[in-house]
Amino acid sequence: MEQVEKYAVAHLGHTGLRVTEEGVVCKSPDGNEVLIPGKTVICAVGQRAVRA
């Protein structure tokens, strides 16, 4: 995580909607569409354990 924090910005809680030439258009946690500018997109997803 140190390298990620050093070289990248993590946008937690956002939902990616579309990739454009300017960056990624996302839905923010408060429901607004925002453009996160960039040249490279890294998509990191995870799962939660089923605890039932």
C-alpha cells in the first residue's frame, strides 16, 4: 500500500460508469457523476465473505 499511496490516488466507494479519453466517469458515494482524470486506469475489485 505504500507504493500505491506514493504513486496513485485511490477513489474508494466510487462506481465506474465509463472510460473516456480524459479519464473515468464515476458515480461518487453521494450520487454525483464525477470525472476522475488520468492516463491509466487500474480496476481493483474484491469480494466479501459469505458468513451465513
